[in-house]
Amino acid sequence: MSRINLVDPKTATGTSAELLGNIHAAFGATPNMFKAVANSPAALASMWGSFGALGNGRLGAKLCEQIAVAVADRNDCHYCLAAHTALGRKAGATAQEMADAQRGHSSDPKTAAVLSFVRTLVEQRGQVSDADIKTLRNTGFDDQDIVEIIADVALNLFTNYVNVALAVPVDFPGVKLVREAA
């Protein structure tokens, strides 16, 4: 059970109502995470705006979803792991690619470099080295890509923290955390 009220889109007002309508149109439903965040119109606008901005970035939907599951697993976020695994499959990733990404691995060298960087970024709370950045550059990523990767991680930290701290009920097919299995 959620630790806070999940805003009913039918009774929402103002900015929250408008944004929840946009979210429903995008997903065909209103995920519980957005209902929780709708308690703060400013937070909902920030989250939804970030999803929109990064969704139009250069990384592409598949890589962004792989990043999301790697971050979710590191943060023990059942909600985001389930949601982004489903969204990753919609973005063209195989079940194996999403399972590998959850563990921070990929058979694609560029994706593997990103996921390794992402895990370091999360586990070291931003304290990456020159060598970590150089590895991304050597794999073909430029400054724009590197900043976008960090922004994607930051957005996922926001969603992880919301879902874990507020115990938002998962409304996507469940996926087992790797950290739990270890």
C-alpha cells in the first residue's frame, strides 16, 4: 500500500489534471507512479517534462530503458525495474538484453560501456574518474551524450526514490531484482 495518496485522475484539478491526462494519453493508462507524484504539480511537471526532453535526446529509447533497469536494480526499485523492463521490450530490446542491462552488462560494446559507467555513477554517487569518462569517449560518446547519460541517470534516481520511499504499488508485470537474488 502506498504511503501517500494516489491522485485519482478523475478528481485531479489544475496542472496535475492536465498532466495526468497527457500521461494517460501517452501510456493508455495512468501508472501509479504518476498518480503519487501528482500530489505535487511542480514535481509532476518536472518528471513528465524530463521524460519528454530526454525521450527526444540522442541516446534512443532502447538504451534509455537499459539505463533505467540498471539504475533500478542498484536502488532496489521494484516499480522502475518492472516498468522499464516492459518499456524496454516495447522499444525493441529482447528479454535477454533487458536482463543483461539489469546486471549492467551488454554484448554490444557501446551499450556495455554506458551501463558500466551508469553503475559506477550510481554506486559512487557521482564520483567518477577521468578514466570512466575516457572510456565513454573511446567508445564513441561525445560531451552531449555523456551529459545526457548523466541526466537519464538523475531522472531514474528521482523515479526510484519516489517509488521506493513512497511504496508505490507496482502496476506493471513484476521482475525480480538481481541484488535480491544474490
